[in-house]
Amino acid sequence: MMGHEVDVVCLRRAGEPWRERQGRVRVYRVPLSHRRGGAVRYLFEYGFFLLAAASLVTLLHLRRRYDLVQVNSMPDALVFAALVPRLLGARVLLDLHECMPEFFATKFGLPLQHPAVRLVARVERASICFADLSCTCTDQMREAFLSRGAPPRKLKVVLNSADEQLFDRIRYPPAPRDPGRLVLVCHGSVERLYGLDTLIRAVALLKSELPNLMVKIYGEGTYLQELRVLSTELGTDDAISFSGRFVPMEELLHAISTADAGVVAIRRDIFRDLVHCNKMYELISMGKPVICSRTRSVEKYFDDACFQFFASGDEHDLARAIREFYHQPELAARMAHRAAEVNEPYRWEHQRRVYQAIATSLLEA
């Protein structure tokens, strides 16, 4: 949109070329497989990618002389991969999609005052100070960074809303609701933090009461097999389907458009109380009502008239929320309309301008 040439350095998945060009964008991929593991494995993966990215960015900068290097977390320490370009005059923008101390504490079951978590917090502050500017995804995340000593002038908020060129309700209009059934959709990575086990347990509570309830789960991840076993144990296999893979975008968009509502069942914790889940923005863009677990950050931006909220991890409350949508189609339609109204200033059409202003200010500095 701004006419710049862009190089992207990212991880390489199996089967992807290590180098690719699309118009004015060049993509360079680092071969590193992600595996589940403890803190040592995570540190190895982060460290390896940081060194590989730093080496590649340095070589590319010596050839092309970047004006701006943007680094997306996680981890926030990845910003130091831009050390040489920064020393040679490039500006650095750190895009913080996570609060690493809260993420680390939640991931490994540690208190925020644990020495390891406090070390992560010090690295976070150093990363923000190193960058010329940082942007983050919610006001709650910005407040967390400020509470740990980050300079206020270096932190901007750009909501990570949906790409409406993809999630386009004009190209994929919502299908009319069949009053005798309810189809729910979940999409994205299938990981424990997304609370899909709570959804399966809620469906088990409703299976005799709502025989025409159907849940479609699209995506793959480390939690998929456990969910399949749980569904079989609870006798919900007839009501729940798993794609077992990341489906092509066209197929996913068609599935969302033909569903009656989407479910975002995030597990609430100190980390998730700060961030937003992209899925809710994508569902809103597609004109779908959303059944959503309560978190502090979501409730800050969307009120009870926007979403059908339920208590995180509570299958009985989620069953209540689904039941109300099943019996009250007008409630679901009203919430979808209200969510679209409240979401208007959060749309990427507007947030993109905020981001572009940040990038322009650095390029002109």
C-alpha cells in the first residue's frame, strides 16, 4: 500500500522454498522445526532463530541498506537481530504481539516474581528501549509494559484486527439460519490454550437436549489428538467434526460463512487477560455472532451486547450460552449487528492508517 520494497525473514515450513518473491516482497526462510518441549527447547529455538535471523538480516542490509527493520515477537529479544542495521543507520520498529513475562509464567506455571520471569521482564524492557518505537495490540498490553518501566513515548497501540480482503462478508455472505439446528465453527491452531476441551464438554452436556447441534473445528495442532479422544469418551463424535489440518483459505471462509456462530473459548489467565484473539475479529468481519470466554482485554473493548460471553473453562456456562443462541436466533443476529458497530474503529481499514503513520514517522526521522 505504501510502495516500499520489503524483505521478510521468517521460519521455513516443510515443503516451502527457502527464498521466494511476490511483487515487491522477497521472502527468506530459516529452516527450523518447532517441537513441543520445556524451557530448554524454547530457549534453543529462540536462540537459533535469533542468530540465524541476525546473520541473514546483516548480510541483506549490507547489500540493500534498509531504512526500517520491523521485528515481530515472540520473543521480544529478537529485536537484537537488527543490531547491525541499527548501528548503520536503519530505524527499528518492534511489534509486540505478546507480553513475554506473562506468557512465560503461564507456559511454565511460575509466579510473576520468580527469578526467571523477572529476567524475562528485564529483557523485555531492554528490547523496547533498544527499538526506536514499539507497537502493541491492546491498551492492557501497553499498561503492562509501562508498569515494568518501558518509556511511554516508545509504545503505540495498533489493534491486530482482521484482514477484510480475506475475511470478506460480501464475497462470502452469511447463510440464512435454519431454525431447527445450530452449527458452530472454530478455526485456527488446535492448542490447549484455546479451550476447545471446554467446548466438547459443553456439547456433551447438550447432546440429548439439542440433537441438531453441530460443531466444526478447523485446524491442526498439538492438542488435536487429545480432543479427539475426549470427544469419543464423551460420546460427541456425531456432533463434532475435526478437519485435522489447516484447510485452504477458500474452504475455511466458506465454512465460516455457512456456520451460524463462532466460538472463541480462550482459557483465561494473566497472559490472556492482556491480549486479543484474532479469531473474534475474523468472525465479526464475516458477520457472525461470537460466543466468547470472558477476559479483561476483550471486555474492555466489547460489552455484553456484542458477544455471548461465558466464564472461561466452565462447560456449564458455555452450554448455557449455546442453548440461548439455539433457542433465540434473534439474539445471535442482534449481537452480530452490535459487535460490527462497536468494531468499526477497530477495523484494519482504520488501524492500518495508525500503523502507516508510525512507520512513516520512523522513515522520515
